[in-house]
Amino acid sequence: MSKRRLTRRQAWRIQKIQDERRSRADKRSAQADQQLDDNALGPERSGLVITHYGTQVLIEAEGESKRCHFRSNLGSLVTGDRVIWRDAEPYGVVVAIEPRLSALSRPDPYGDLKTVAANIDRILVVFAPYPEPHANLIDRYLVAAEAMEIKPVLLMNKSDRIEDSNREMIARLCDLYRSLDYTVLEVSSHTGAGMDNLTRYLADFTSVFVGQSGVGKSSLINHLLPDSNLRIGDLSEKQQGTHTTTNAKLFHVIGGGHLIDSPGIREFGLWHMEPEQVIEGFVELRPLLGYCKFRDCSHTQEPGCAILQAVEKGEVRPERLASYRHILATLDQQ
């Protein structure tokens, strides 16, 4: 579906509302800074942002948590940020942010990229037999993860829902990504199958679950962390899920590792990406770039196209090239 074009008055009104909100936020930040510029602050300490509450963040340090304001000159803080903070009553204050090793971002409704989590080691792309998985949707997540230089892992939940009608399709899908050297894990949050293996894998990383609604991300977290008490949305009769979580939060996995539940990410919009970024997100196509006969090769029908030659030789699967073309064709429509 094409993007709806705003009238001049609608665009002006949206901008006016945004300016008013920004002005109020700046005023609150200035007031908070003024209140915190005193000698009552404790020594500087390292901390981890567990979640975000508008103008405040929840910081964890040495097994304790503290709500903190943050200096207006720090910009936006997100779950997973490592910070320097100073204690005070009733709230502490974040005075510095440590460099981010990675940032998980998505485009907002206005076309700007918004960072929603930081210092992520793994993006777990969750899919399930129901709702029916589609390789092109999975590829969109993989392209986005590759562009952010965060290692993606495929996680098939609801393995107990594999039936004769979908067994071959699921096996073919998993085999495809394993052939591309992606890690593919198979679990069931309902029966517990494969969950021990998943727990061991998560122990070494800070991870985030992404995937379309209804694949069981909240159920997985509830199984891994029984005390998290995330609300689970029931799947409708049409196998369409509902969005249930309302704010990003970091959880500690028993045995090691962290999980960040990022509710705003259901599908990665890729319309903000350049075509070069999309093709580089296909790991088997990336090494072929620069070897086509023509510099502006579109990889459709040109003679001497390295990618088309790789398809003919069986080195690249036709369905992956078709998926790339489909994503490329829909960039301007999202």
C-alpha cells in the first residue's frame, strides 16, 4: 500500500504539535537540571538502563535499581545503555553515557530512525508454524540486522504445532537458512522442548526477540523468566496476533545473559534503506558485489551479471534473489 500523502495543513499541524511537545520537554529538562545542580549528589557510579519512563530511566547498579533523571545534553537514553550516574533523593541523575557497541533502530511514523535498544549482541528472529512464516518477511529482519551489524539468529517457536500439512514447508525453510550459516534454533514455549538449549545459548549475550505478532515472543520470555509476568495476547481465529507489550525492558536470564523485550518492533520497515544496503543484507550476494560487467548492474537481465551467473551455477538460490527483488520493489511503497 502506498504511503498516504499529507495535505499542507495536516503537515503544518503535525509539525506544530511536535514543536510544542519538544518545547515542553526542553522546559522539563531544564527544570530537572536546575534541581540537580547541587552538592547533594553521590559519587559517580556505573549503571545499566533497565527501562525508560519518559524523562526518567530505571538504572540498575550492583544488584539495586534506582529511578534517575538524566542531563538534557545527553540526548535520548534507551534500554541497554551503560551510563555513569550519581545517587540522590528521591531520584538519582545520569551524568554520562558510555559509547554504544550497537544500536537497534527502527523508522518512526515521520521517517526518522529511532533507537529503541542499545548494546545488543543477538537479534533473535522468532517465527512459528502459525501464523504461517514467509521467507520474505524473515529476510526483511535479516537485512535490517545485517545493516545494524548485529548478529541475527532464527528461532522457531511452537515446534509442537508442526503437522503433516506444514512439516515439509518448515523443514525447507529451516534448511534454507542453515545452508547460509545462520543459527536456527527450534523450541516450544508450550511443551518446553528445546528451551534448555535456548537458555544455554542466551547465557553469553544481550539479546532481543523480534518477529511478527502471534509467534510467541512474550510466551518465550515468560518461560525463560517466570517472574517477568508479561501479558500474552491470544491468537485470533485468523491466526493474527495482537500487540501486547507497552515498553522496552531488560530482563536477566537465570544462568547468564540478558533479554530485552522491544514491543515497538513487529516488522522492520526498510523503506528508509538504500538499495545497496538491502543487497548487502543478503549474505550470499554480498561477496559477488563489484564483479558484474556493468557498474550500474540491476541484476535482472544484464550480460555478465555475477549474481545471475551464480544463480545459474546453483551457488545462489533463485528464491533468495526473488526475495531481494521483492524487497527492493517495495521500498518506496512502505
